[in-house]
Amino acid sequence: MSAARRVPALPLFAVWVVAIFSGREAIAQEDFRSLDAGRPLKVTDAYPKKYLEWEFQFGLQGRWMEGGQRSYEGLLSLETGLFRNFEIGAGLQVATEPDAVSTTNGIESLEFEALYNFRHEGWTWPAVAIQVGAEAPTGSDISREDWAWGADLLLTRSFANRFRIHVNGGYALASEVDGGDYWRGGVAFDVPMGFSSRLIMGDLYAEIPADTGPTRTWAELGTRVQVTNLTVIDVGLTTRLDEWRRGLANVKLVVGFSRVFGFGGLVRVPEYPNPRIR
């Protein structure tokens, strides 16, 4: 495959700025305040989906590498609040892998996750949740070789009812051929812009191999915008800080879309009383 043209950083930054200052305000919705992994940060908050609420998510990352090559990663997922304070979800991770000759496309893994919030935020303590997940191989040309497992502790603390800090920390189990075990964690912030349904956020995230190997670090900045009562879009920029030491300006543009919906038959609505007229 011939080398693709290098994409300058200025247009990427322009797309991000336009997404922040465009879009119509939503009516009394707060889905834009949910931090979901990859939408657009790696750090997530400690809150599950609402009870019996379903959400479809789509995310896409475009990566520009040394030599003008480009690769893409995408995630299709479906999540729901199965019980109060308990969320489950499943998704497909798709990707492209370019080399000097051609580009390989395929499904990289099947993902499953569950999140349980066992402490809501109070006056003196943060919201606390545990998230566990698994990734299964798919057998495609770019599939991972074996199953992987992970668990994370999630903390969220609000200040002045607006500015929030999120801390994630956990451990992932993977085979040596898939990179081996590693510790992972990050810290993030988010703050809404005025009274609009727009959220500015950023994080620092790291993965530390359990045995040997360099630490992988990311810096990310993004926004989430509520465009309708049920729809949120997100845009972000991310870069691998550890690759700067090797002279690689590794930048990703992250875009995403989520849609909330429900099933009326699953929600119990009490009968309206028929009072007797006297």
C-alpha cells in the first residue's frame, strides 16, 4: 500500500474546537456528563447507567503515525442498567493494521463489562465503584490470541457541584503474546461550560507492565455535547507521551456517538387510581 498523505494537526484541532462551540443545547438532559471509557477519554466515572436505561455507543479513533500511515480503531457497544447501581455491557472492537504492503481489517476482540456502584457521593467521600471486564479473541487476522481479564476501582468526587475529579486504578491479565499483565490507572477532570449541555474534560493515563517493558502513557483532551434529549456526541485528541522520546508524533482523533433508549414493557407503571366522586 502506498504511504498515505500526512494529516496536519491544525485541521484536527479545528474539528475539536468546532464541536465544542457548535450544537444545540438539550432540554434538561445530563447524559453528556457521563464519562464512558473511550468516549473520548480512557478514564471513566463511578456511575452506572440508570435502571432499565439502554445505551448504544459508537466510537472511532483515527491514528496518524510516522511515515504518513494511518490506522483506525472502532467500538460498537450496548450497555444497560440491569439493576439499580449495576450496569452491564458488551461490544465489538474493530481495527485496521497497516504495514508497508497492505492494510488488514477485522474484529480485534469481543468485550464484556460490568460496573457496580456500592457508594454514592456524599459530603466527605467520593462515589466508589468496581468495574470488571473481559476481552475474547475472534479468530480474525488481527484478533488477540487469548482471553484477557481486568478489574478497576473507580472514584468520582465533585467540587462546587460542577467541577469533578475521577481516579481509576486497576490490573489487567493477558497472555505474553498479547502483551502480558499490566497495572493501569489515570486521573481525569471534567467541567460543564456555563449553563450549556457541553462538557470539557482531560486526563493522564498510564499502563505499567507487571514484568518488564516501558510504561505507556497518554494525555487526552476532549468534549461531550448533548445534541438532542437522547443523543450525545464526543470529540477528543489523544497522544502517546512515551513515544515522544522516540521522535514519534503519535496523535489520535477520537469521535463518538451514543443514543439512549428504553423498552416500555420493562418499566412497571402503576395504574392510575380512579377516585370515587361524592
